[in-house]
Amino acid sequence: MERSRSAIREEVGRSPKLAGKKFLTPEELAELLDISPKTLQKWRARKTGPQHIRVSYRVIRYELEEVERWLATRAEQTAH
């Protein structure tokens, strides 16, 4: 029997490891950072950007908490 996406999302929401975590698509993160999705793609290739999760070959997600940590390290590096 095939479960609906909403049923799967409910189950994942109860998972201790995923509960309350927010994930962004590359397009959402690019918009948030005011950069192009292509820039994120380059950062992934160079391993210089925020940590990402490759769910499948074409599906990439960024955990918002990890992005915030990465941004904090960038701010510390550029602080005077």
C-alpha cells in the first residue's frame, strides 16, 4: 500500500532526528543569500559553501541551522 506524501511528512515530523528541522532548496537558499543558484552549485563543487544534503542525484537540501552556522563562521572570518 502506497502512503501519501502528507502521511510520510507526518511520520518524519515525529522522527527525533528530523523533528523541527527546516530544510531549504538551493533556489530558496540562493534567494535568501541574494546569490544565484549557480553560485551555490560552484560552492558545492569546491566544497566551500554551507554543508548540503544530497537526497538523490538531483535533489539537494540545506538544513537552515547548518546554513546559519556557516554564515556565523563567515562573519567571524571577516570581522575586524
